[in-house]
Amino acid sequence: MKKFTVYSLQFTEWTRRVFRCQLSTVNCQPRERGFTLLLAALVSSVVLALGVSIFEIALKQVSLSSMGRESQFAFYAADTGAECALYWDVRWNYFATTTPSSVVPPQPKCATQSLNALGRPTSPTDPYTMTFQFDPSNKCAQVSIKKCAAVGLCDPENPQIHTVIHADGFNTSCATISTSARALQRSVEIQY
């Protein structure tokens, strides 16, 4: 008899709960009603955070790639300037220490641009430095040529060196080097 009483009490309690929810106007849904909304907000915030972080990584990769490309342009400009100076020095003795300026061709050109070399000594000077700049492909190249007649004057560690060509290349034109926030500089040096 006790088993039946316990069973009937349980059944009665269950039926009372069911009927109370169905007959009353009170909302009898479980208390986890807002759980789905909370879970959706949590999942969407995690997905949004992942999307933002992936976007930032991709943006940095694009920036680094662009900087690498611009660095190559600066290096190519420096290499062009150094090769131009080497050509005019070896082929025409344009920067020679002993050749007077009247023997030198009147106006050398690099990348179809006339070079205006500054610093040619009027009297024998040792060492001396000549400089010029030009814009190959709208990228700036600034070149300095140091000539030394005396042994060991250009490089004390290597006395056979009599000429040092130093070229700085930029990824912008010569007129915008000081104003460009993204100007990159690469250098090339030739010694012989």
C-alpha cells in the first residue's frame, strides 16, 4: 500500500504541475529561456574576434609585401647609380684623378638623363669626392665617387683600393625623399 500511495502522490504532483501550466496564464516554460540568445551572442562574438584577428594578420602581410617590393625598387635604383658611375669611370675616365676636365666627355648620361657631377677638383687634391644624383624610372639614386691617388688613403686595410663608389637608392623620386613617409633607402658600394 505504501508503494501505491507514493506512486499516486508522485502522479498527483506531476498532474498538478502540468494542469497548472496549461490552465493558468502564467508562462511555465523552463527558466533557461534566454540561454539560446546568450549562446548565440557568445558564438557570434568569438567568430567576430577571430575574423578581426585574421583581417589584421592579412593586413600586416600585405603591408610587409608592399614594403619588400618598394625595398627592391630602392636597391635597383642604387645598383643603377653604382653601375652608371662605374661605366663612366672605367670606360671614359670621367672621375679620374689625373685626367683634366677638358679631356672628359662634356656631359655623361645615365638612363637617358644628363649627370651633373659636383666636386670635380680644379687643382690636384687627394682624396676628393664627386657626387651626382638622377632619377632612373622615377626612383632616386644619389652617388658619390671617392678617388684616392695615394696608396692606402681610401681604405687603410686594403691599400690597392683607389676608388670607392657609394650609391644610395630610394623608392621615391629625388624631389620627394624628405617629404615621403614611406621612403626607403638601400645602398650599394663598389671598391676597386
